[in-house]
Amino acid sequence: MAEPILVNRTRFTSSLKNELMDDFNKLAAQTRIPKSRLLDEAVEDLLKKYEHKDG
């Protein structure tokens, strides 16, 4: 099966600490927010924390 074309997203591979996964899965299930959107929010917060500017 061919992989879907992503227009507004970029696919990447990463990993998380084992102890974070259970809570991350629960958060996604409880909020019904996709994990990719939760990760977007987390990265945005990190960029703000380290004062990263667009471009």
C-alpha cells in the first residue's frame, strides 16, 4: 500500500522515554486530541521557551 501524501505535515521518526508513553496515550484518549497535535503543541511550547523565532 502506498503511503499517503502529507500536504500540511512532515513525517519524522523519534522516540520517547518508556515511562512517558502510558500517560501520553491516556492524554490522547481522554482529550480525543490526536497525538500528532499534542506533539505540535509540545514543540511549539519548547520553541517559545527557547525563544526560537520563525524563519
